[in-house]
Amino acid sequence: MATTKRRYLVSELNLVREHLAKLPGPDPDSRRMNARQAVRYLRGPIEELLAKGLDIAEVATELTRAGIDVSTFTIREALREIRRSKRQAPSKRRDRALLSGGDGHKVTKKDRTPVPAPTPSPEAPKNTNLGGFVARPDTRDI
């Protein structure tokens, strides 16, 4: 027995949209986080403690005393991940700016200026192939 795909009226979808918009969002304080998310959330105070001279093991001990069971490895990796994402974000923007011409508009094929083909220098030998191999006359002193 074949099933047919249901099609929806725009009016039905608009009613669903209104219904979804009226739903209350979750209470932000009731969200659950794993250890790595907790370290990201507490990044500011953790980095302040590290700046004061505490090492990661001491920070992990303090977090465990406070009821957050987290290892030194988790703290180190979460902070490294945050720092890595901060470093990569600007470079992606810079690359996009370079590709777009730097002024924000996208460069199209029409906008690009053609690069002239290199002209062969007069001292270059004429018997070269594409691989760059230069054929030279035989010599007697082998």
C-alpha cells in the first residue's frame, strides 16, 4: 500500500507558527550542563583564578568542593577549545574580506581584472617542454 506525502496549506502553517511563537521558552536556570559546558560557562572566574597563580589542579579541586565534578583534563581541553575558536574566527572573517575585495561586496568574474600571460624571456631556450626539462646538445666529456 503506497502512502502519499501530505501537503500543508499556508494557513495551517501560519496557525502552527503562531502556536509555536506563543510557547514559553525553557527556564535558563533549569538547564542541565555537562562538565565541559560547565567549564565554558564558568570560564571567566576560572581564568581569573589561573591569572592569580592557581594551577588547573587547584581549580579542579575548588570546583569539586563546590559540587562540580570536573577533571583537570576537562578544564584544560575546554579552555583550549575556547581559545582555539577565538583565534580562528577573525581569520575566517579576514579571508572572506580578502575574497570579497575587502570592501564588503562580493567579487564576481566581471569584477576581476585579467592577469596577462607571462612573456617568454629572450634568453630562455626554445627547446623546452612543459615539465621544465631543457634539452642540451651532447658533449664528448662524459
